[in-house]
Amino acid sequence: MITSCDTPGLLPLSQALDAMRGVISPVTEHEQCDLMQARGRILAEDVISQVNVPPSDNSAMDGYAMIAADLQLKDTLELVGTAFAGIPYEGTVNTGQCVRIMTGAIIPNGADAVVMQENTAVSDVDPQHIQFMQSPKAGNSVRRAGEDISHGAAVLKAGTRLTPAHLSLLASVGISAAPVVRKLKVGLIATGDELVTPGNTLKSGQIYESNRYALSGMLEEFGAHVIDFGIVEDKRESLQRTFKEADTHCDIVISCGGVSVGDADYVKDVLQSIGSVNFWKVAIKPGKPFAFGKLSKAWFCGLPGNPVSSYVTFEQLVKPVLETLSGQTPSAAMLLNATADCDIRKVPGRADYQRGIYRTDQDGQLFVSPNGKQGSGVMSSIAHANCYIVLAQDAGSVEQGSTVHIQPFTSLAY
């Protein structure tokens, strides 16, 4: 059967991703970044710990430190001191003795176990003697030096996008600033004579330009430095002038609009005149007229002008390019299985990213249904959805009760 994917130049999504990743080399410049400002940045080098974490054997709880073997013979030990976190007990625990110890305090010399205070009692006869209701093994409730991170171990690998948990991990080994890849410089351009900046009055035939607001927000979440070139009219000269200017300042240029086949769609022609087109048109819905190439210096991604198409192609095609360009370790999209709550229409030929709403029943089973109209200009279909329903390129319509893949929007967080 002939499908739309047989159209010459219509590239399957996986091949488009491979083609882009295969020609892009990561930027090499990096800088030191204070941990307080490092969330979302990409590590430029492996980080090797110069310390043990924890640095010393310490107590996992409030209780009493002692020699475990002593409690095989007796249940009462003499209290000889106290160990606090940051203020260790300086003496040595001998046979028949114990030390009151707080969580995180260093295990005193001679002791090899801790019993939590709930399993002990102060002697009614002598408060300097502690009665134990538990007979521990050596090592009980002791956190060993280096059990989390050992000296010389790799803490994080180059290419890691730093999360809040990563920042805490780096701080725990004494690092205050991390070596990170410099921020990508991304040029953003909207094209179209009909486009008007919000806040102005619309004339007949005009619409408000909205794509740059979504794209800029996603780029900033990614951690890029956005250079906004605004709205450019549908004229070859204007596009060429703006593309050349963006090329001198940016690592990658992203335009939205002007990549279709209309009489005023000049992006592809201008790109060819000053650079090269690697491919144009991808087997994805929405977003077929996606272009990838290079200006004289900067990489180029041309997104469709329809807002849903622009949004979807950024997430599914441009984000992987940005990851590669920044040296980030590739991240696979999180796909979950869900049961279709209704019939879902689909024509074979393109991978379809329908906007959906998933829910869970009382048993934790996932169910999903499309979120209203699925037209490429219906931005509310994304704004009020919580996932993509991901339908394979060769798949047809889905019957109610069938299993489908969903990609929760939370998995797209940067």
C-alpha cells in the first residue's frame, strides 16, 4: 500500500534523529559555575571525589555506642561519655562501657555497634549504667566511611545534566563550583507577513505571533541563551539578512514558519543560498515540513508555523539536537503503556503525536483519550493535555481497549 511516507524526501523520525546527531559535534568551551547557579547545566568533565562520604564511621541514629560482644555476656554497661555530631567523644570505649551517641556522630574508638535509644533504659539504681534490650551484631547502625562515595570514585560523568540531587551530591564531596559546558547560543526567528506581536491591534488577515513564547520558554528551561530576532517578513532579502546576522552570533538558529510549499515560503531557498539543507520533511504528525541544515557557521532547524507543529517538532526533533550540541548524555523519552478510553483515528504513514489526557483508576491502571480537536493550529490541545499519545509510523486507527504508548509531559522536563 502506498502511504504518505512514500513521498520523496519524507524521512522517518528515527532516521532524521540519527542524521542530525551524526553530523553535530558538541561545543567544547566550558566554564566554572557556582553550584547555586548550576541547575540544568551540563558537566564538561568527570567529577572525581577527593574525600570519603561519609568521612568517618558514624552513627545512623540516636542511641548508645558499645562493643557488640559485650552484650553477649551482660545487658548493662557503664556510661562513660557522649558523642555529638561535630563534637566526637575523644576517649576509647573499653569492655563494659558505652557512650551516648547522636545521629551523625563519629563512632568512638573501640566501639563497633550502636543500639538505638528506644531499645535501652537508664538503670533505676545507677543513672551511669544503661540497660540494653537488644544484643546487636558488630556494625549495627554504623554508617561506614566512604559507603556513599569513596575517595577517588567518579561522582558524576561528563555529559550529565545537573539536577538538584546532583548539586547536593557535588556539595557533599566539597565541590563549590562545577566545570560545565557554556550555554548554547540559540537564535529564534518567526516568519510571516500575517504575524503581529501581542499587545497590538489586529488588522484583517493578521494573527498574533505565539510560537516564540513557547519556544523561548522551552529553550530557557533547557538552559540555552536565547537571542530573539523577532518577526521577519516573508521576503527573501529580509530572511537572508536576518539569517546571516543570526549566523554570526549563534550556535544554532531556529525559525518557525516558511518551510512549507507556499508561494511565500522562502526559508528553504534562503538556507540553500547561504548554507545547506541536510533534509526537509519528516514523517511526523504534526510537523511534516521540518527542515534541518547549516548556515555558514550555525546549525539550523526550520519548524512549521502552525503552533502545535512547532511545539511538537521542537520537543521531538530539536531538543535531541540541543542535547547533542551541548554534549549531554542522550536521554530516551519515557513511554508508558495505557489503555485507550475510546477509538483513536490514525492514518498510516507518519509517527503521530496526538495530544491526550491520561488518568489512573483505583488499581493504578493507566487510561488515555485524545484531548479534543487534533488540528495543528489548535494550541489548546496541548495547553490542556498532560501527555502525547505516541502512535507508530505504520500504525492505523486504534480501537477502544487497545494498549497504546503515552509520553507524559512531566517526562519532557529539562
